[in-house]
Amino acid sequence: MSKLITRRSVMAAGAAGAVGTLTTLPISMVRLAFGGTRDDFTFTYISDAHIQQIKGASFVRNWDQGLKRAVAEANLVKPESDFVMFGGDLAQLGKKDELDHGAEILSHLSAKMHCVMGEHDYYLDLGEYWSKLYGPQHYSFDHKGVHFIVLNSILTTDEWTLHRWPSAEQRMQEMAGLDNPNGSPFMVGEKQRAWLKEDLAKVSHETPLVVFSHSPLQKIYKGWNFWTDDAEEVQALLQPFNSVNVIYGHVHQIQYNQIGNISFNSVMATAWPWPYPQTYAQAESHLPVLTVQMNRGDPFFERDATGWQLIDVNSGRIAARYQLWDNDPRTVAFDHKQGHPVDLAFQEPTNRRPPQTHY
Amino acid sequence: MRRTLAVLALGLSLAAPGARADEFTKADTDRWQKEYLSVVADGRALWTSGALGTNGVACGQCHPNAANTHPETYPKFQKQLGKVAQLFEMVNWCLKNPLEGKPLAADDPKMTAIISYVNQERRGVKLAPGTH
């Protein structure tokens, strides 16, 4: 089912300024109709599947189900969204069997797919097999007047990557433990930043940018790599542009923020949710104050606090529509008047619900 | 009663002269803390091990640093179980479901290690029994 809402009706309903929708129907496309030639569009975002091999042809059922459900639902969206992004961590331990099994599930998507590299895809063979499946690890493309950039943000130092571990399997295991103190901070790195600078030199500052990374290109909590070590350097390259939107996975939870011209939105995992970092009592963390947290997950509902997203692009800004399987859907949309993303239902403190309190 | 007295008498006779039940030294508390922390370390190893269940899934995959386990709130009414429950019951629920494994006895040394690790990561947080 699809619904056409005119800009005028949205304004009349008092949602003026916020990108996105009045009502959110789980498997529907709700578009804003603009006068003139402006081309607004929607794409689908699926992330963090963590396909995990038990042995042979046997994989963890729970994580398989999450990815299969997201793919099935994404295919039901009408009209079809323009393309699908997969946000990284297709595999749990970077194994060929895991990447192949995940790729087989993703192959059922009817729309064109672009992929982002996650650390769970990378640290076994340094992305070699993933690249055979999905091509370059960083690249850019243009779509309907928007410049899209995909970064590999989960790189780290050569010393850690090449010289510290006796085997590739151990290197992968050390990076796979989110809270493992033997891990290493993620970074985009100098080489890729030079590429980014060159890529951006060809783009006018009026062109909206959408940047995809696996880790947040902002610093939230280093202990779990909710963090990119050279985030400030990357942000500095993006700040001259009028409308910049960064979308990231890795954190398995809803986060959003605004730093200068850059809006940040995270996406959900299809596999499992992660706690908000401040719930770890032994370390300081910095969840953006704008973020209204998602509901605390209920483990008795296997797919609770996981899901996928429809991303609307309007006037160079995005609205992330979270398709949450055991909760009401949420929409976090850029508010032009306030100049930052807001949750359309829960932003006001008085509108929040007890399950959104994490401790 | 007579038997208890006999055991006490035996205990007293074996004790070094001057030892008293309520006295211990810094060396003792250091040793006890070391014992505790070694069980915490066992718990961390179990928490991050894929071998606790049958499908290779580890507790730490969903609960980094044992976050979102709220040991300070137990015992509490666990809405999914429909009764007041202890933390070990929830650990067993996770062992049976996401980890597709077998539950542990409440006093199994592995359960003691897991509960020790969960509490250690939550140290300093005020007790809040019953809180959902």
C-alpha cells in the first residue's frame, strides 16, 4: 500500500519543516510530493546481519531469520525503493562460508544493492573475499542530484593489522569481541581521506552528500568502537558542504546527532541489539544528547530491538524510518527549522515512554 | 549438640595459639580478593566463549561488558516469567534460548563465575531490587 501526501497537507497538519511522513506504515512508501522538478526518493537500508557459521552448512538460526525477514520485507515495498544499502557486518567471523551464505540471502533483493565494509567482514582476510563479492571498499556514486560516498571506516593501524597476531583467525577473533581490550580503534586512514578529498573536489558545495560508513564518524564510546579515531579529520572534509548526512551501522541501536552541517543517523541491526554505552557503569561515554533511545530490548521476543530502515531523501536531507519488528516504527527526520534530526513522535521529553530509559 | 561441641573442641585444639574467629589480616583479605577475581576472570572467559551453548553464540555478543543485565535489580518481578525471579534464572533462560544450550545449577561453579563477572562489571551501582 502506498500513500501520497502533498507538501501542503503535511504543512497543514503541523509537521512543517520535518522531512518525512505523517503516518508510518510498516511496508509502505509514503512520499512527499514537491512541485517543480525536484526529485525526491527513498532507499532501503539493511545492516549488521552477523551471519554466523556453526559448522558445515549449519548457521545460527536467529541471525539468519533477521536478515531473511529484512530482505523479504524490503522486497514488498511498493513502489520499489531506488536501491538498497547493506551497512556492513554481513558475516560474524569473516569466513567465506558466512559471506557466501549471507550473500545468498541478500541475492533475493530485487533492487540494486551497494555494500559497506564492516569489521566482521574484514579482519580474517583483510576484505579480500568480500571484495570479490561486492567490489571496491570505498567508492562514490551519484543518484538524482545527491552525491553518495561509501567509506571503509573500520581500518586500523598497520602494526595491529599486520604484525601483532600470530594468525588471521586470531586477528579476526580479537576484533570480533566488541568489548575486547585487545581490539584497536577504527579509522578511515590517511590514504582514504586523500581519496575523499579528491572525490569531493569535483562536487559543488550545494550538492547534498550522503556518506555511508560502518562505524560512526563521530566519537561516542571508544571501548566498543562506537568511534572512528580520525572522525574530526573526515568531518572537516565534509563541513564545507551545505547538506551532509552520515549514515552508519555497527552500533545496533538508534542514534542521531548534528555536528555543524553534518547530520548523523545510525541504523538498526537485523541480528541483535546492543546496550547503550552509558549502561556500562565502569566507563565514560558520550551518547549524543539529541538521541531519544530505542526501547530496551525484550529477549523473549527474538526479533525485538532489531529491524531495517527506509531512508527518504528530501531537499538534501534524510528521514530514517525504522521498521522495528516488535515495536511501533519510529521516524527520525531532519527538521529544517531546528537544523537537526528529530524523532517525529518522541523528541519532546514529555512524550517519552518508560522503556526508552536505559540504565 | 554433643557432636558439635566435639568438633568445636577439635577445631580449637588445632588452631594456632591466639587465633580468633573474628580476626584476619590484610594478607587474608588480599588472598580472598584474589580468589574472587580469579572466579571473575573465569566468568569473563565463559561470557565471551562460544562453547557455553551449542551454536557458538556467546553471552558477550549481546551483552558487551555484561551491560544490560542489571544484576542490581534482582530479585525482581520478571514480566516474561510472570514471577519474582533471580538473576541465575535469566542466565539460564539465555543459555537455553539464544545459546541453544543446557541450563546450569544455581550453585554450579560456572554459574557462580558468570554471576561474579556480571556483578563485577556492575560494581559501584546502587542496589535496586525489584526495579524493572
